[in-house]
Amino acid sequence: MKKIGGSLLILLAVLCIFGCNKKENNNKTHSENMENVQVSDYGVTANGDSIKKYTLSNKNGMKVEIINYGGIITSLTAPDKDGKYQDVVLGFAKPEDYFNGNPYYFGALIGRYGNRIADAKFTLEGKTYDIDKNDGPNSLHGGKEGFHTKIWTVEPVKDAKLPTLKLTYVSADGEEGYPGKLTTTVLYTLTDDNALEISYEAETDKATVVNLTQHSYFNLSGNFPNLITDHELQINADKFLPVNKTLIPVGEEKAVKGTPFDFTVSKPIGKDINAEDEQLKLGKGYDHNWILNGNGMRTIATVYHPASGRMMEVMTDQPGVQFYSGNFLDGKYETKTGGKYEKRSGFCLETQHYPDSPNQSAFPTTELKPGEKYHTKTIYKFSVKK
């Protein structure tokens, strides 16, 4: 009996030590995760709303800063070939410039509909909806007061293994002319392999159209007055969508081969950007949707900046990407590193469904019905090529 009792006591002691250590380790992991998400005051809107900034950091020292106004990424750092982390996304030097319309959509979450809808109207289930006309005759990026102007509910995900923010916005039925009450959730996750993962979900109580994306402008040099024409871009797409004079797709799928739109093999963005090409003239550069090869989550683009050694890979499950070469940046605003944001000082790779899909039946549908769940994911991964 004494021998059995002694063994039992030893066993209980071991279990207690193991349990206590496990609890301590769990608490440590939780504590580390929360330490990797910092919250601070960012600014106050004209309406008196206090805006918060959330800073996510990983074990390597990479950081991303996100505000609850527009779900905007205001800063994202990445290492160069010497290990130096620098901000690589364009943004305003003053908070109020985000709050006063954000004319370039710097860093913002875009909805309900990313890109353009022709004549600011579409028909769904036999009913025609007139939406906000904010881009000539068309509607762009959800309207003047789209998701990029909304204050999102933000909370760090406490039980996540990696620093993660959950953003939620409920768009009322009829907002900017769109039907249905749409509940949208976005997760920003910063991984330890220097990737920013963006997951989108949405549900509606009435048939509607949805096309969500992220509108960060990148300049991998880390020096924002520099042009991005020396960045080398590869896009995994054999076709793109030609546009008309208001940048609405004409319905044709055109092969990139033999055109300035061929990025199937990596080349400098500036190599063909000034070529004598009708489509380049219409867009004042690249502002088109590429039809991506393959399906499901895959790498759809890579960008390399030779001088810094920085490389960015883009992965998504979406059918298209809008490559925009910053043609409408006009030198009106100061950069975060001095100088002005001039034409082609940043580029966007906006993963999405096609522009004007609600009016073009041959395009992949963007319709969302009650009981269905919209879900998509995009990853921007940063590395160094020496």
C-alpha cells in the first residue's frame, strides 16, 4: 500500500507540473500574441469620431499599421537586402487627408464593389438599381462614400496563433444604392514568414453584388518620390480586358502576347508603359484587369525591386487582378518620406472579380444571395532576392 501510494503521489506531482507548465505556456503564447497587436490613438474626424491605429508585428520585426477608418493600411514594412525594414506602402503624411475623401483610396478596403460599374447602374432579378455616380458616368469603388470612408468595428483576435485583426462593417440596405443589408468581415493576419494575409467574408439578406478588394499602393524602394517604373513585374495571365474611354471593359478578352500588356515573363513596369498603344493611352498607363491563369489559391504575380532586393509575391483565389500603375497620382500631396506623390510613384495589384461584371453576363458572376457566403483570400508576401 505504501509503495502504491508513493507512486500515486509521484504521478500526481508530475501531472501537476506538466499542467502548470502547459497553462504557463498557453498564457505566454496569449501574452505574446497580444504584445504583437498594439492599439493607439490616430486622429479625430471632422465629425468628432476618434480613430484608432492597430499595429501588428511579427518575430522578424515586420510591422503593419491599420486604422479603423476605412480599414486602411497606413504603413507596412519589409526588409531590403541589407536587412533594413522600410515602409513600402503609400499613404498620407497627415491623418486628416485620409478622413477628407482619400481621393486615391490609399490603403483602403474597397466595397461594396471594387472597380467600375458602367453608367452607375445594374439590373438584378429584374430590378434596376441606380448607384452612386462618382467617376464620370460610372460608379467606382462602391461610390463616394464606399467602405473606404466607413468606421469599421475592429478587435484583435485573442485566440489566434498569429497577430490578427478582425474588422466588421454592416452596410444598410440601400447604402450608395446597393440592395440588401450586407455584413462584411475582414481578417488581417501578419505571419512569421513576412506575409500579410487578408481574408474577406460577406453575407446579405437580399440579392446583391459584391466585389471586395484592398487598395494599397506599393513602392518597394521605400522612398516614395521614386517612380515604380524600375520595378520588375510578372503576372500569371495570358489575357486582359481592353476598355473603352471611360475604362469600362468592352467585353472582349484579348491575348497579352505581342502587346505591352504581356507580363508573362518578368519585365520592368516602365519598359512598355509609353508605347504607342491605344489601351495605354486610354488608361494613361496600366489600369486594366488581367484574367488570371488557374483556379484556387495560387501565386498570380511577383514584383522585384533590383536596387533594394525586395520582392513581393501576390497569392489569391480570385479570377482577376487590376494592375494600376499610379497614373492619376498628381503631386498634390506630400509623401511620408518627403517630396510629392507624382504620377507612377506607386502601383496597385487589386485582386478581384472583373470590372462591370453585373452588366456583363459573360464575366464571372458577382451576385450574392441570402444564405450564401462570400469568401475570398489574398496574400502579399515579402522576401529578399540578393
